[in-house]
Amino acid sequence: MSMRLKDKVAIITGAAKGIGFATAQRFAQEGAKVIIADVNPDAVKAASAQISGAESHVMNVTDRASIQAVVDQIMQQHGRIDILINNAGITQDARLVKMTEAQFDTVIDVNLKGVFNCTQIVVPHMLEAGSGAIVNASSVVGIYGNFGQTNYSATKFGVIGFTKTWARELGAKGIRVNAVCPGFIATEMVKSMPDFDCWTFEYVKS
């Protein structure tokens, strides 16, 4: 193993399960000091126990005070934050005509505003250091849309917009900003999605 991230301090949101947990495992293998941040206390504890040297922090990405408290603690302990992985996300799927306002707002708050909250609170420390890397978890759904996912598609498309904008704002200051757009991966979240018999994407050439 090349240890490409040796001694880098990396916050990974939504890291207790799924893609976030797999990311935390790989980052630890690459030598990073992994900060597992998730809203579920039991899941955070269980995840950190499986990754040698990982730290666990209960954090709600919709609660700026919660984020600030975790960031302050990390800075006090480590004096730096090198990497932010904005991975936390949820689904509350329904067809447009049946989606409730609460379903729409909840997904927007976690998947879109949560990314804004975490990044805005972490970035000043990266700016002070003159370096950093931010990776935002978008989705193939943010590119093509998907049946039954008005709210989720909007957030993932928005995350791409965040990424393009922040790359322009922060790149010259030594901070890289990128997004990843995974397809469907058999995580617990995906397995819980309802079967609309329409989970396919078509690419049509113009």
C-alpha cells in the first residue's frame, strides 16, 4: 500500500455505513487519520471499532452547531483538516404527485444544505492552511434524473453545481473540489428504495 494519505486528517460524513464506511476503510489503509462523522451514535461507535485508529463523532449535517462543535474539537486535537468528504445523504422517494413537502424538505436539508453547512464551516481552516481537498458525493441520478426521485435528483444535481462553483472560488487558494457520481451500489440505503420498476437510465444521442 502506497500510504498516499499518510497523516492527512479526513472528515467523512455519513461514514458509519455504506459508501462512507468503505471510504473510511480505504482512507485508513492509505494512512489518513479518519474522522467518522454520522448522526447515529450506535452506528458511529460500531464503525470506528472496525477501523484501526479512526475517531468517531456524532454529527448532524443539518445542525450547524453540531458541525461546528466537531470541527472545533478536531482542530483543537489535530490542528488541521486536510480532507472533507461530503458523503452523508438520505432518500425519501415518491412520485411527484405523491411526494409530500416534508419528504422534499428533509432530503434537501440533508443532501444539499448539509453539504453547504459542512463545507462552509470547514473551508476557513483549509484557507488558512493554503491547502485542502473536498469531495462531494453526487450521483448518476444528479446527471440523468430518476423516476420517483424528484427531491434526491435535485440535491445531487445541486451538489454538482456546488462543486463547479467552489472549484472556481477555491482552486486558486490551493483547495481542490471534486464530485463523484456513483451509480447504484447495493448499500442499505439503495436496498431500502421502493421498486418502481423504472430504476434504469437511458442515454439518448441527440
